[in-house]
Amino acid sequence: MKHSIELLIDASQIADQVKQIGAQISQRYPDPERPLVLVGLLRGSCLFLADLCRQLERPVILDFMNASSYGNAMQSTRDVRVLKDLDDDIGGADVVIVEDIIDTGYTLSKIREMLLLRQPHSLAICTLLDKPSRREVDVPVDWIGFSIPDEFVVGYGIDYAQRYRNLPFIGKVIPE
Ligand code: PRP
Ligand code: MN
Ligand code: MG
């Protein structure tokens, strides 16, 4: 599809929000003795996670899952497949799932249910972007960077057919 990209959220707006969320997460988990695990959902969350973890004023553990629902399509398939699980056990740990965007909610609700079975001390969810108008299943979200309208967005980790993840800003895809 022929398309162009239009700026939606610039790099400094993203950086400000990441800083604020980082400060709030640091406050929420003050005990450095209990492990805090940031779970990044591949691949979309990688840039957000990299910036967010550097704003935390305490040691954290980084772990990753890959639960692709879109593949290369523009629409959620609703069939969330776990392609890569966490490397470490999260039993007893404070866990924050870090996601780039919540759309239908299927990805996060599936991952959340899976991780709760492993009995973490707590489980929270942090997303950079939220598209509330697209939600099909309820998920409790603790931190949201930006709520956005129903536009197809790319950049700062988010792809269109695997492209554009490296854009330093969030843009919307405009069909031509
Ligand atoms: C995208 C996005 C979220 C998910 C949101 O991932 O990064 O993980 O879809 O959609 P949902 O709320 O409708 O489940 P995708 O499956 O495209 O994989 P990717 O992160 O590797 O791009
Ligand atoms: Mn994703
Ligand atoms: Mg994708």
C-alpha cells in the first residue's frame, strides 16, 4: 500500500512521558530487596523499555516475551501465540509488563493471565500508547503514556509490516 507518515507524538513529548512514568514506577516499588522485573513484549516494546528502564532509580531485571498477535497484518488476529517465554521465574517478584500499545487488549490479557499463574508478588501493566476505542477485552492498566484515537501508528518500536520501528517519534500511516 502506498502511504506516507504524519507526525503524531514527537520525541520530546515521548521523553517527558517516559520520565514521568519512570518516576512513578520508582515510587511504587521502593524496596530494592524485592526483585523488580520489567517484562518487555517483543518486538514492539523494545525502544520504550530501553528508555523507561534508564529512568528507574533502583535495580531492575529485564526479561522478554514474544506474543505476536498481528504478524504482518494490519488487524489483530485475536489468536495470541507465545513465540518466546520469559527466561527466569517471576515467583515472588514485582513484575511490570511493558507494552508499546494496547489495541483490542487480547495480547495483554493473555500474557497477564499466564504470568499471574506463576505467583508474582505483584503484577502491573505499563503501556506507552492506548487506543481505548478499540478495546474488546478488559485489561487493568496501571500506567498509560498517551491515549490516542483509532489511527494506525508506527515508530518508537511500533511497526507496519515490520518497518518503521526505528522512527524516533510516533507517526500515523496515511494511505495515498
Ligand atoms: C502489536 C503491539 C501490541 C499488540 C497490541 O504487537 O505491539 O503488542 O499488537 O494489540 P492487541 O491489544 O490488539 O493485542 P504485534 O503482534 O504486531 O507484534 P510486534 O510487537 O512484534 O509488532
Ligand atoms: Mn507487540
Ligand atoms: Mg506489530
